[in-house]
Amino acid sequence: MSIGIGIFLFMLAGAFSNGVYDASYVPMVLVGILVIFCGLIVWWRQDMSFDGHYEPLARGVPFKNIQIRKVAMWIFLMSEMMVFTSLFTTYIRYRTGIENCQTIFERGDWIAQGYTVEAGEAINCFEPASALISTSWFHIAPGAINTFALIISSFTIVQALRYAKMPVGTIDEDVRRKRIYRYLGSTWFLACLFLTLKLIEWFVGFTLPDFLAEFNHGHTHIASLYEEGYLINAEHYHRHDGSWHDPVTGATMLADIRVSASTFYVTTGTHGLHVALGIIGLTYMTFKAWTGGYTPDNAVSIEYFGLYWHFVDLVWVLVFPFFYLY
């Protein structure tokens, strides 16, 4: 699976190099997806029959007598921490190193310098996504709901593990089966809700009932980031709400926001990819739980996945204030 992911990412990067699309890389992109899928099939086949009778333990220091799969999961999460740390520090570096677009607008010198729609020139500045998202509660609602959804999903995955670990004889086995697959299914639903709201926020937008329009400056439509023009190739961006319009001269400021948009989409998109991978795992685990495949002997499989899922939850708790509120 790691090899497949590597092939997929390298070939995808080659297919879209410097804004130029090269179709010759597409076959290898598909090969990468195929290798990943084959890895998933092997994993599902091996895990479906796993009853916990063999859980290898590490023999060497410092992980002696600790389950090897648990050690592997923690090492994997440490590598994931480095990935997201890089994304966060990149964001902060550019956020503090590139002057804020609103600051430049308020200073007013952009008019004389010709960074206007009329002149066709755009000034390089940093426009955080929060400048759009936090303009009203309705814009921030998808992200806020997603925060609660992931926090609740951490609870549901713990509950699934709790019932899976209950000793034999302390709970009816059919009750155990139902509780586990219902809690895993609830986690799956919340993860799907997260991605759905993310796609609505990015590409679709939504319409408010008329009675809520008064709480949104009289507007019923909540525009998506795509509709707002907040894109990674936005080199001539201006706010559609007219807030970058100078009433004296009638000029509108243009901004090159490709850096700020890229840091937003790459970071939130990387997190969204982790949620999507979690959905794949949860789909399989819910099915296995429905068949009664989890017992106290092999409940650790849920625990290992739970470590990953808690990490995904924790990262979002950091992403939300950094990219949606700051």
C-alpha cells in the first residue's frame, strides 16, 4: 500500500506540473491506485479471519513485550505528525511573512501603484480563508459542525472498543455484536458527514430559509469558496462582496492569493484525505462487526484504528482555529 501511495502521488504531481497537464502520467496514476487497492484486498482478507489467537509482541528494547502492531501504529502516527507539523509551520511562515491583504487595502497605496481591476495588476498578499469563512456564522457553520462531528466520533469509536473488550459472559454476544457495529456505523456516518460538509463548503454552498436571511445581512445564499473565487490559481482575486472597493476613486483592489489559498487547500485537503481513508477502514470494520467478527480476543484491532482516528480528530481541532478563526 505504501508503494502504491508513493506511485500515485509522484505520478499525480507529474501530471500537473507547473500548471501544465500531462496525460502521459495518467496510466501510472491508475497503476498506483490499483496497487493500493490490491493492498487493501490483502489486508481485508487477512484481517477478516483474524480471531486474536496470534498477536506478535516486540522482543527488543524499547518496545519489548508491546504488541508490534501497536508500535507500528504509533510510529506511523509520529510520521503523520511530521507531515502536519510541516503544513502548519509552512502556513504560519507565510501568514506572518507575507503582508495581509486587508492591511494593504486599508493603507490605500495600492491605488496609486496600480494594483486595481482597471490596471489589471494584482498585488501579492496573504488572504486567509478565515477572512471569508468567518464573515458570518452561516459561513463558519460547516466547519463548526464538523468539529463537533469528529469529537463525537472519537466517543463512538471508544464505545465500540468498550463493548468489544467486555469479557465473555458479562454481556450477551448478540448484544455485543449489535453495539459494536452500531457504534462503528455511527463513526462511519459522522466521518461521511464531515466530508460532505467539506465538499459543500468548498464547491457547492447552500441556501438559507428566508426567515434566516435577516441574520445574514439579508442574503439567503451562502457561497462556496469556489464561487467566491478563493482558489489555488487565484492570481487576480478580489472579494465579491465589494469590500475591496475604494468609494472615492471607484477602484477595486486585485490580489494574488495563490500562496494563501494553497496552504489552506493542501492542509485541509490532506486532513480530508485522512478522513476518507478512515471511512474506507470503517466500512470494512462495520461489516466485520455486523458479522460478529469482534471479540475480546481481537478487540485490539479496533483499538489500533481508534489511535489513528483520535489523531485525525486532534489534527482537526488544531486546523479549525488556525484556518477558520485566525
